[in-house]
Amino acid sequence: MALRDGDPPVIVEMKLTFSLALVLQGVARQALFETVYLAVPAPRKGWPARYGDIVALCRRLGLGLLVVTPGQGVEAHLDPGPYRPRQNAARAGRLLREFQRRVGDPNEAGTTGVKRMTAYRQDALRCLVRLADGPLKGAEVARMSGVGRATALMRADHYGWFQRHAKGVYGLTPRGQAALADHAAMIAALTAPGR
């Protein structure tokens, strides 16, 4: 604790490394005082790759960050203060559009190694269904499936499901035929009446 006449106290919590225990101590001190710093020794080989995350965490929690270099002194990397997040409107808009375009909630929480069912993949499945009986023009697939970007989606072929037969005409690859069976339940949900 540092105290100067007329100024509020300054609290500094020190540890040998930046850790959860240090953060928790700092948060606990915030219940008593407004100005709380976390202090750690300067790393010998440069800052770890997570340095930006450490500063962001301290900023979000309203904690300051001090770095102590023996024989050289203390450097403030961040002063404590209230957190005012700057929101990324473009990124938030992309996430909202993705969520609104997705049908149902096809992704099971806590799973690893499983491909996520995105709105893009659902659009690809809608196109896949329209090509099950044979090749079609991209514009025809777009009209039948309701996927406006059908031609671009099939041209990009991120899943290996589509093959170009002629200019603007696409059909299914063997992987595409297999995907019809692999995603039968999702295809049924996507092609149900009212979709």
C-alpha cells in the first residue's frame, strides 16, 4: 500500500509471475480501494505471446499492470481505470447475420472434432438437394433453393460437393452424393414446408 496526504491509497499486489492467483488478489482488493495494480518481474526473454491478452484482461477488470526490472525500476504498462469496451459493429453484424440465417440449432455444445453447421453449410446443403437428380444451371439452383449466392457457392466448392459440367452448370461429385446421406436429417429440416 502506498499513501500520500490527500490522495486515495494505491494498492500493489505482487507475484513472481502473472497468474490467476494474482488476478484474484487484485480483484479482492478492488472491494476495498479503487486504485489497484498488479506487479510482476519483467520477463527475461521478452513478453509472452499472450501479453496483449494480459493487458486486455487487466483493462477489462480495471486493474493496473506494473513491470519490475531489478536495478532499473518499475514501468507502468497500464493504469487502473473503468473499462469502456469499444464494440466492433462490423464483426457483431456478421455474427448476427450468420445467426439469423441459420436454421435451428444444429451444433451440439462441448463437442470437438465435429464440423460446425454454419448458415453457409446449410446453403450448400440446399443447393446439394436441388442437384440430386442431375446437373442444373446455377441460376436455376438459386431459384429452386432460395440461395441467392448458389452459383458462387458451387463455384467456390469449399466442401468438394460440386463439379462444373459446363459454363454455369453444376452437378454433384461422389462426395456430394455421400453428403446427401450424411446430412439427411439436416436436409429434411432445411427442406421442410415453410422453409
